[in-house]
Amino acid sequence: MKKKDLVSSIVFLVLAGILFIYSGTYPQKASGSVVLNPGFYPQMLSIILAMLSIILFVSSLKKGKDHDNKEEEDGIWATKKSIILFVLTLGTLLLFPLIMNFLGFATSVFVFLFIVITALTNNAKSKILPILAVSIGLTALMYFVFNVFLRIPFPTGILI
């Protein structure tokens, strides 16, 4: 069994329990659906986190001690490429709010998705059209769900 997986699954399970209990203390509306109460969404997320923690716990118990692979022995920082991908992803996440204020939410999401997907894709130059399609598709889906369906406007900038 993997000691790291066991410990992290227990930590996440405890975190899910704390989140569930704390989000149950949010004020409830006297009338209306339970789904519209502010604690509903965090409670659903905590239930999902708890289920995933239990799955990780069970799967780590099923693994034998001899079931180590080279990647786990070397760790996540084994290659220069993994460090570059981490720094690139972290950098784009940190720059996202700044770019969003200037370009607008939809354009910033497209740029963020395009950069991250391109960085994480092997042989990205030959897959540029699918990457563009996924970035445009996800941005359009978010725009439709929030702006059109839910009528929650995106922050705007000089672009969309």
C-alpha cells in the first residue's frame, strides 16, 4: 500500500467532512428549493471529495508494496519539462486576473485554455486545430451557460 495515498485520502476525507459541516451552517432561505440555498453547492462538492477520497483509500489498500513504478520513485519534479509545465501553468493562473481586467473574461479564458492545453499536449504543433476547437468550444460553452442561460454577465475588457 502507498503510505502517501493513504495519508492524503484520510486528509481529504477529513477536509470533506469539515467542509460539509461548515457549509451546513450557511443561512437557509425560508421558502424555495433546497438547491437555491447557499450551502447546497459546497455540500455537494464535499460529498464528491469524500467519495473520491474513499476511492483513493480503497485503491491504495489494494496496491501491494511492490507495486511501485519509476515515476513515483523519481517524483513529480524528475524532469525539467515537468518543472517548466508547472511554472507555466502557475504563471498563467497568476496572470489570468490581470489579463481578464484588460481583455475581458471570455478572451482571457480562451487564451488561458489555449496556452495550458498546448503546453500539456505532446506534439502540439500537429494538433493546433483540435486545440483551437477545444479552447473555442469551452469558452463558448461557458459564455452560453453564464451569459445567456443564467444571465450572469462576464467581466468585460477591450475585447469580449
